[in-house]
Amino acid sequence: MVPDTLPKVSLGHFPTPLEELTRLSDLLDGPRIFIKRDDLSGLAFGGNKVRKLEYLVGDALSRRADTLITAGAVQSNHCRQTAAAAARCGLACELLLGGNEPEVPTGNLLLDKMLGAALHFSDAGRKGEALEGLAASLKSAGRSPYIVPYGGSNAVGGVGFVLAMQELATQLTAHEISVDRVVFASSSGGTHAGLVVGGAVTGFRGKLTGIRIDKEDSRNESYRELLPQLAGQIAELLGISGTFHESLFELNEEYVGEGYGIPGKLEREAISLLARSEGILLDPVYTGRAMAGLLGLIRKGTISATEHVVFWHTGGSPALFAYPPESFL
């Protein structure tokens, strides 16, 4: 399905495991819950961005780039994985991080430094608002930068999650499991759009439920409008026909709490519950919030006790070490 002309580099350990969370299901009196372990995808503590970076870095190398540049929050999982991909492929990496540099680097920021990335801190924002300016500056210095978009979320990166949905479909078939719903964190759009396109390709009949991680940013176009546009671009790149209407995207916005990177009571409970019942660590920004959403939907009865659900663990556990212990204990 993926054209041979689409460059790719191997960066991760795939397929990632699909495991059943029997103790968590028992504690909740159902439903039957499985977890897709993209936190075990390899490359500097892993995460879902490795799937996108296999195609983004492949594209960068095909264009003879010598530097990857991207943007994110100070504790960005995406930036950490981009820095690791650059190191793996012999490229330089420049990260544009929103906010001020902390006195002591912890969590993902510490790893960024260990991976050799050059760091730039900017109040211009964490979503890549100043990436073009950074690229222009590097070009004037004789470098050949490649812009990896915020979250790796463009058509090239999204291809990785079309294949991820095919990977999941193969695992479900092998284990003779029928799934009613897949639940995941939805933030920059590439994972969500890629899964929807992948669902169309594989004939997935269940629901794809994205748990919104970030509040709407009035400076940008509506996230709900972005998702079908991105899905259409991914499909076009792959030569897949069809239109991806907004109605195909299930996006739950009930669990954004105080906003991006601010864990509250629900996230703390979700992180603690999975750690103590299954020995699996979530992160405070994405998977903690997505799991809080899953728990909330189960307790409200939106997800029934008889359903079979896959929770997609998109990684991010290094960010746990950037928060004070009382955030989780």
C-alpha cells in the first residue's frame, strides 16, 4: 500500500506488543481492555513518534538534509524522539522549545541534551511558530535543515500510523480478538488522522476515540477541521481514494482539565491505577490524560462492561521525572 518511492528508515522495534490488562479490567468490572505498547517502540525510551519519524527522517535523508529541526514544549516527547532519530542517523538536531530554560534539566529535556540536540528557548510558542525562522538562519549558515512539523503531524508522518493500524489489525486477527473501540491521546493530529485512514484501509468497524489533550488555540484553525484535512493529505500521498469527513473523527474534549501539561486529579488517579494494577507507567501529559478519559467513559457507561477496548500507549514516561513527586503520590 505504501509506494516504494516513499523513503523510510528503520528506527523502531515493530510490531509493538498488544497485551491484555486483566487486573485493570477486573478492578473496573469490565470492559475487556488491551494495551498497544508503543512505549516499547525503542529509540530513547520509545513512543508513538518513532512511527512517524521513520518516514520523516527517510524524507529528510532523501533531500540530503544534514539537520533535523522541530518544536515542542520543554518536556516534549516528540522532541526527545526526534533528537534520538537524528543521533541514530548521523544528523544534527536543533530543538525550538516553548518557554524558559529551567535551571536543572530533567525528564525529556535532560535526554535532549544527552542526545546532543542544540536547544533554543522561545516565548513564541511550542507549536513550531518560529521554525521557519530557525530554518532560514541555519540555511544562511550553510546548513541544510529539514523541518519536522510539530508532533511529526503532516502527511508524511501520518503514514506511520496508517501502517500502525494495519499492524494492530494483524495482531487482533492472530489472537482472534474483535475490538469495539480504540482509545488514544489526540493532540497534534497525525496519530488520529493516520489511524482513521488506516481504519478505512483495514475495514475496522469499531470506534476510534481520540481523547483531546490540549485546549483549542484561538491562533490556529479548528482542530476538528484539521483532522479530516490531514487524513485527506495522508490518503492522497498513499493513493487511497475517498473523502474523510469530520463526522468520521470521534474526539472527546471532556478531559482537557487545566490544559496542556497540567495534570490534575483524574490524571494522577489514572497513572497510579495502571502502575499499581499492571506495572505499566503512563506519562502526565498524554497517556495519563487519555487513560483518565478511558476510565471516565467506562464509569459513565459510555463504554459498556461488555466491550473490548484497545488503549494505545503512545509513550512519554520520561516526563514523569520532571514533575514533583507529590504530583503522583
